[in-house]
Amino acid sequence: MKTGIRETIGGAGVIPVVVIENAEQAVPLARALAEGGLPVVEITFRTAAAAAAIAAIRREVPQATPGAGTLLSPAQVQAAKDAGAAFGVAPGFDPAVAREAQRLGLPFCPGVATASELSQALSAGFDTVKFFPAEAAGGVKMIKNLLGAFRCTGVKFMPTGGVNADNLAAYLAVPEIIACGGTWIVPKDALAAGDYGRIAALAAEARALVRAARG
Ligand code: 3PG
């Protein structure tokens, strides 16, 4: 089991962000994503099915690495850890949530959108942050501006929010961007219809863009 957030999420280049209503879909979904070349998946705690979905992937899809997203409370961090999440992600920087992840030894990526939040996340001991909501908060330009001041810290970003197949390459051209997250790989209608073929194809398309950008 990988222990650091960078080694856990870094290799894939793209992290599908999943909103799942039915935990029974978790296993075929994770298999489709892994088949398309994206084994690391963020299951958001926006639905009641999240913990069961992570546990099912952990149990039945060894080639996948499920993490927990949208962690908004210490209790959700505990639930994610109990379910077997390999990592946790939050949209913002909440010291109580961040501390719980550290206490439990869960590799964790807090969210930031400003220089002040980034500064706080670094002070709390995090070296990798989710930049959210990426496009609305200034996109690649904002990340490059933040790096002007913060590159010396060695921080890495995972932009999420408005990233898609059209702008992915522009993000991945920035070396300090470790991976991009996004929901575009798992469209709501495809998941509702159980169209895992389409999801695998979208994952393969994203993976090809990562390969073109990063080799
Ligand atoms: C997230 O929580 O990471 C975002 O809601 C994903 O944003 P997207 O739907 O624009 O990819």
C-alpha cells in the first residue's frame, strides 16, 4: 500500500471524480476506469453510497486505487479510512478535517483557491493541494501566479473543477501539476445507464492525453 499522497495519486495523471448513487455500480465502474488506464479514482462523499462503494472497490478490484473525495468533516474522514480509502481529498482547507486525516495516517489532499489557503495548508504539513474550483478560480494562469511565490516550497497541485479533455493538456504542461481531477470521465447519464464501455473509452481518451503530455 502506498502511503504518501504523491505516490498514491501521481502516476495516473487524471483522477476521475465520481458521484455514485448506487454502490453496486462501484465495482464495474472501477474496472472500466482501470481498463481505460485510470486506476486511481476519487469517490465523493456527496452521496450515502460513497463508503460502501470504496469498500467494494477495495475488496473486488485490486487493480484500482479508490480514494474518498468531498471530505467535509472529521467523521467523514474516519468513515473513508474505515472503508479502506487509499487517500482523501477535500474541496477546501478545514484544519479539523486535515488534522483527522493526519491522525489516521490517511494520505490527504486539502483544497485551496487562494494564496492564504495555500499558505495555511503548507504550514499544516501538506505538500500537495487540490486547486478548486480550478477554472472558476483562475485556471492555469492562477496556478502559475501562485507558483511564482510558492514554487520554492515544492508544492504540487491537483486542479479540479472545470477541467476536461479540451483543457487537460494545458494543465499537464505545468510540471508542478501532479494530476487533474474531474467528473467528465464518468458522465452522470453514462453511469445511470450502466454504460461502462463509454466510461472506459473516456478514461482511455484522458489517459492518451496524459501520455502525450507526460510521456
Ligand atoms: C470536484 O469536486 O472535484 C468537482 O466538482 C469536479 O468538477 P467538474 O465536475 O467540473 O469536473
